[in-house]
Amino acid sequence: MFVRTTLSLAAAGAIALPAASPEPAAAQAPPGGVNELMEWDVDWGGRTRDPHVAPDGTVWFVGQAGNYVARFDPSDQSFRHYEIEDGANPHTIIVDDEGYGWYAGNRNGTIVRVHPDTGELTVFPTGDARDPHTMVFDGQGGIWFTSQQSSLVGRLDMGSGDYVLVNPYEPGGARPYGIVMDEEGHPWVSLFGTDEVIRIHPETHEITRFKKAQESSRSRRLEVTGDGYVWYVDEPHGQLGRIEIATGAVTEFPMPGGDDSRPYAITKDDRGVLWVSQTGPEKRLTAFDTNAETFVAVHEVSENIRHMMFDADRRAMWFGTDANRIGRALVEPAAAIQ
């Protein structure tokens, strides 16, 4: 049962969840500690997911099954619903520096820009990439995206609408899923249908391949840290994996929930902590300290978390759950773990 914490949380319609550590709490906050973990019910339902924070602090998200885009204002707990094209079934939304939302039309082969005030839609078809999936800005006027069932990775020019497509795996069936950018501007992609993660050169599209620990390893999402490692979640085996980019050496760390924990989403904060969701029998948000190489906290959540975003300005990790809720974990400042 979800209970209210001892913090003063007067938000109507908000649900406060207990933030618990697997070990007795120390006197100081643990690296994965949170000041507050809250979830808000979304009346429209439809599998709320993939929140992204706009420059003004509002939080955009999609209802994939409900075929809508929405925006949540944490300052007054209000929601706004945006009508979109029929049959789009948006999978992901990201927000640019001007406050426009960009969603992936997973069922109609489009990437669409949404005007934050008027709701006007500008539609960009993605051709053979018939199911745009996860997206990331490259900081150079483009959006890199995956197309899972089409087995393609693409880049959309946000100005012209031109796009290029890259086949990451010649036999097909690669199922490119999660995508992130590194500090040098390379997109990294998790190939969910294989035991590989890949790095793509942004100009030549040359692919560098990295193997996971086992042939049967499968990861939906990944993260790159600035210390020379790429991290992945091994869903079938309940492991958090780390690949040394320079050598390809792999190290795995068992998830707190064990072999059937089914890790799914992974996102870094600015303190050397990776946040990983467990979607097995126990729905949890876990925190892994990459410096100490250990899990430092486990937090209960309402249902599966499929994607997250860390808002460094407001020290908040945002997520959606399959219980049709939008959630926020307020994390400790970086100084708390130094």
C-alpha cells in the first residue's frame, strides 16, 4: 500500500511513495537517496510514459495507448492535453530549447513537432523507418531516433525535414531500441534483438560494435558515462552491465531484485549515480553508485518504468509508470556523495 511520507506534501491528487533503502539508513543521505518521491495520477490513462522537461520546468509526456501528448506543470499540479493525429500512438517525446515538443509517431511513421501554446502540429514522415521509437537531440539541429520493428536508426534534420537512415545490422532483426548521445556527439544504440550495443559516427555512419556479457544478453536501454564506459541493462538475466569502451571488457553487477528483476530503463544523474528500473515481480527504482560500484538504494514505485529523464536544474528524476502516473524523485545535490 502506498503511504504518504512525513514531508509536507499538500499537492492535491499527488501520491507520496516511501523511499526506502535495502540497508538501514546511515546518518547521512545515501548516494541514491531522495528527498521526496511523488507520483501523480493522469486521468486520461493510456499508458503514460517517457516524460521530458521543458526549459520552463513543465513536463511533457505521452499516452502511447491513449494516442495523446500532454504537459504537466509541477508548480500548480495542472495538466494540459494535446490532440494529435489519429493512429500515431506516440512512443517518446522530447522538448527543444524553444519549448516545442517532438513526439515519435510509433504507428504512423512520423516525427511531429507540437507548438506549446497553440498545439499546432508539424509532421515529418520518416519513410522506411515506419515505427519511430526513442529519440535524442544531437545539439546540431538534428534528432537521432530508433525504429525498432523496421530495424533502422535515423537522423531527422529539424529544419528541413530531411532524414538519413542507417541499417545497424545487415541480417535484420536488430530491434534498435534505446539511444543516447555521448560527449563527442556519437549516438549509441542498444540493439534489443542482439547481444550488441553500437556507436555510430555522426557523419560517416560507420558502426563500432560492442558485445555484452552473454550471447543471450538483451538490453532495451543504455547509458554512456564520461569516464570511458557504456552501461546496459540485461533484462533476461537481471544484470547491470558495464563495457569499457577502450577495450570492450565487460563487467556485470547483479540487480537487487535478482535474476527475475527484469531491468528496463537506465538514466544517469550528475553525481555518478545510475538510476535503473526493475519491472519484474517487484516494481522498483534502484540507484547504483558508479564510483563505489554498488547499489545504494531501492525505491518502491507504482508500476513499470520504461524511460526516465534527469533534470539537473531542478534536481529531479522524472518517470512515467504503467499505472498511468507521472512520477518525480527529488535527488540529493552532488555534494551529498562527495
